[in-house]
Amino acid sequence: MEITGFYVSVRSGPRRGLLLGPFPTLEDAESAVELGRQCAQEVDQMATFYEFGTAKVTRVSTRALRPGLLNRVASRRGVDLALIAS
């Protein structure tokens, strides 16, 4: 079974990460980029200098895609990521 999701992504030089997601559509991920930037800046002062965007992840698996690294930070801010994906 093929699973696809979209994430808010971050890049700093050769380092990359999936911050928020997975979202069902590219548009949902795009609408959360600024939130991802804010969450990253909460945990890393250097995030001001990072590049933020979106990424598509597709894999063959029966398991769900992993949550974004900062999904919990967004949740602590009172943001329900499921509401973004509506």
C-alpha cells in the first residue's frame, strides 16, 4: 500500500527535517509553513536563518507516516493540526 503525505520542511545547509505534518494535501502543508517557522524559533534561536517550505513523502508501507518533529510544539501552542487540514 502506498502512503503519501505533505509536511512543513526545514533546511539548514545539508541538514533537513520534517517539522509539521503529515497533511493530506500540499495546500494544507503550505498554509502551515509560517506556523512551522514559529515553532522552530521557539526551540532553536538559529531557526531565523533556516529555509522553510514543504515536502512530499511517499512510501510503500502498512504503517502511518511519522508525525512531524514539531507537532507537539504546535499542540502546546494550542494549534490543532487536524483543523489546518480541512
